[in-house]
Amino acid sequence: REVGEVYRNTCSGAYAVDGPEFAQISHDAVGLIHQLLVVDPARRLTPDGVFAHPWMAKDHVVNTIHLAHFSPNIKRYKLKRKLKAAVFAIIAEHRFLASIARANPARYATEAARVAKKHSSSVFSPLGELAKANGDK
């Protein structure tokens, strides 16, 4: 297929699950796929809804092994993303400060203090939460 066609179909929610790839897939699994590929986020299945779906609910492995680890893992993942975003923001601001220092050294001290104050909580807050999530003291 052409990339443009795939993009248009994805944006409009036009897809088919009746090809040979889906011949061995249960009706419950196909139903879950349909509920996940809804274009309107308000109507799309939530993560809790996914785990409550009949296809997922009847899977013993999902209910006993995967779910027990899902919540802490997703929390750590989100904290790592938050920390990474904060670090990239600091890098960008330091590059900006370097350009200020070259152009106007007097303004640099003021801007550097503002940036340090602004980012201290954005970095240390997720670091502390990440340490707690990992069981560190």
C-alpha cells in the first residue's frame, strides 16, 4: 500500500481485520482490536477497559503475572520520561544561556539563576519518585 493511503485510513479509522492474518484470531480478540482502534479517544477503550475485556479477563497469565507488575512498571516508565524531558529542557536552556553570555554577559547571571531555580524541582522531583518506585531510600 501507499503510505498516504495507510495514513488516511488510519486517521479515519478505516481498517479491516478479515484478512488471512486474522484467520486464527478469536472473535473476542478481534473485538478488542476494534475497541482499541477507535479514532475518537473519548470512545476508545481505556487501559482498565483492556484488562476488563473478556479476551484479556479469561487469560490466567495476564491476570496473575502481568497485572501484578504493570502498575509499578508504567509508573517507573512515566517517571523516566518526565526526567528525560526535564534534562532535555535544561540542556536547551543552557544552550540559550550560552548565547546570552556571549551577547550580554551582565544579563547571563540573572538568567542563569532563574533557570537553576526553575529546573531544580523538575529534575529532583522525578528523581526522588523514581528512587521510591525502585525501592531505594
